Amino acid sequence: MILNKENNGWDLEKVAAGYGYVSRGDFVEDFHVPAMSKLSERTLARIVEGEITNQGSWDVTTIKVAPEGTHWSKRIEIRGLGLNNVYFNPSTDNGANRPFVLENFYKKLNEITSYVFFDYRELLINGGEVKLYEIPVDDIRKLWEDGKLGTRTSISVRPRKKKLPEISSMFDDLFPYEKYKFVLGEKK
């Protein structure tokens, strides 16, 4: 899913104007991925007709799960993709002087059903749109067990210079957009 004004997503021109920016480009220059965390949660909760959780192991709970409801995944963890590495372990295990704790990672995998990524790279690099990916937990577990998520469940989202302007990274190799794009109701 591309998150834009055509699909009731974000109209970044209006957002930029609302903050007093002259242009969307000026807004993007000041854009900070971590600041979008709560906005992403609210947006996805609206899309899946779910609720935001408070300090749980996941961010959004789908109230009515498909086929009766709107989406297959009941407990969704949301992550933002900027230009740094992405982690699949709990955020409490990331950062300076924070050790990776394998049991915390497995606990997270046992408590959630999918990760939804708000991919801001195209916006940050080319002023483009925000794409949504959804990755089932089973896929993450298999990649970890196959040794494809590094030693701390971290993989690079940084675009390879030789591939620009097309965005290509380790993340894109493991999770091709056409296979993992978010589709409401559908499990990939």
C-alpha cells in the first residue's frame, strides 16, 4: 500500500502547509522518522479498524480479524524505515549500552502476529510517497533461524549507492515490496 491522499492516507502537502512550511520539500528536510511513531500507529489502527495498545508488546490490535473483520493480523508491531538499520527485537534492547537478549526477541515473536513497516526512504531521498510493508512473524522467525538477521536482528535499510535512484538494500533483498506490501485483509 502506498500511503497517500488518493487512498485516504496522508496528504503531505496539507501536513506541510499545516505546519507552516512553504513546500512539501521543506517539510521533508525537517522530517524525523521516530517522531512519526504515534502518527503511524493511529494511521494503521484506522486502516485495520483496530485500537492502539498502551505499552504492550505490539502497537495495534485488530478488533475483528478477517474473514469477518478487516485484517488477518491481530497483534501488529509498527516500525519506521528511515536510513538506519531496522531491528526486529524489542526496542528496549536497542541503543547504546543495551544488550541484545535472545529471550526478549523470542518473547516478542510469540506475542505479535506481524510487523508493519512505514517505509519513509523514498520520501526522504526523492520526496516520494510512504510505502507500507507487512511481514508475518513466521517469516521473521525463519530468517532468524537461517542466520539472515545478523547477530542482533538488525538489517540494513540504507540504499546501495550503485543502485540509486532505485532504492535497494539488504531489507529490500529479504522483503521485496511486491511480496510484502501491506494489503488490507490479506496475509502474505
